[in-house]
Amino acid sequence: MTQIGKYPDTFYRVSLKAIIRDNNGKVLMVKENADDWDLPGGGFDHDLSIEDCLKKELFEEISFKGEITEMKLLECAYQYLASKEANIFRAIYELKLSNDDFSIGQDAHAMEFIDPSIFKDSKNPYEQVIYRLGSM
């Protein structure tokens, strides 16, 4: 690893993700470019607050136009994604929203509330995080 000033030459993409539950405890999931389900959210725009960035991502993926009424940080974790050759620093927040008026947004092609227990035996480490946090 090379050195830049006092810091190692590293790059991490910061990703903000949201756990949004329905009345039955299912978690809202989206599909973007891949065929895998994922939590809504995306890259952190450093010129926005965390809340404003989450609202922007929710609008892009699930056309959400309301307010975040509660926001609780559940986990921050680092992961190397070999498929993207990228280091990801992910912050996952549980959100309560002012309404549940969702539809598929411009950056998603599917959206569904899913029982996180379907990921219980998954070998995918990210799906294991969804199972663990979504089952809390």
C-alpha cells in the first residue's frame, strides 16, 4: 500500500442503506442493475447530510417523497466486493417514514417487502447481514 502524506492510499465507497419494515415485519427490498435483492440506498454524496442522502436515494429507488420521522444507525461495516473490485463502507439505518407511498423509482426495476428469514442459510455475507438486522 502506498502512502499519501500521513495516510495510506486507500479508497472506500461509502454506502448508506435503509431497513424499512411493513406492519408484518417484512423488509423493503429493491433490485437495481443486478438480479439480487438489496436494501434501498446508495452512495453517500458528501455534499448532503446523511438524512438528505437517504431521502435522495429513496426517491430514486422507490419514489418516496415524504419525510424520515425516525432514523437509527444499526450497523457500520466494511466489505470488499470482489465482483466490483471495490472496498465498501456500509452504514445501515432503520428508518420510519411519514408515509408508505412507494412505487418503483428510476433506479430500480423491482421492489417488494420480503421476510428476511429467507436469507437465513445464504452463503452471501451481505444477505446474512440483511437476515441478522432484518430479524431484530
